[in-house]
Amino acid sequence: MKKASLTVLVSLSMLAGAAYAQSEGVTMSTDPAKAADVEQRAQMLRQQQESMPSHEAMPMKKKPHHKPMKKHVMKHKAAAAAPASGASQ
């Protein structure tokens, strides 16, 4: 019973938080000074994006997915260095 009531309480608090976050979203203003400020910021951001080099032009470095296991590498190095058994010299 306690688990069920705790689950309901957590769910309700999450819903209340989501509703509060949505209520403070976009606001509308008819002030021309604010509109000009927003347009100026948009132009500045556009200029910054145009001046930055694109990600497509830069070559990407390939990173290994994981580090090789030391035991495995050492085993292959030892096998390559040692002569095969039964080989004539």
C-alpha cells in the first residue's frame, strides 16, 4: 500500500512540474525595442554560424572502440617470436 501511494505521489509531482515548466514558455510582446533586440541577436547568431567552419569540412578522427587486452596481445607477440613446434631449423 505504501509503495502504491508513493508512486502516485511521485507521479503527481512530476505532472505538476511539467505543467509549471510549460506555463513559463514563450511570451508575446508588442514592444518594438524588444523585437529589435531579438532580431539583432538572431543576426549575430547567424553571422557566428556562418563564420565557423562546418563540421563536414573537418575530417573526423577514428577512435578505437576499446583498448586491446594486454594478455591477448602479449600471447600473440610471444607466439610470433617463438618458432613453431616441430619445425626444422
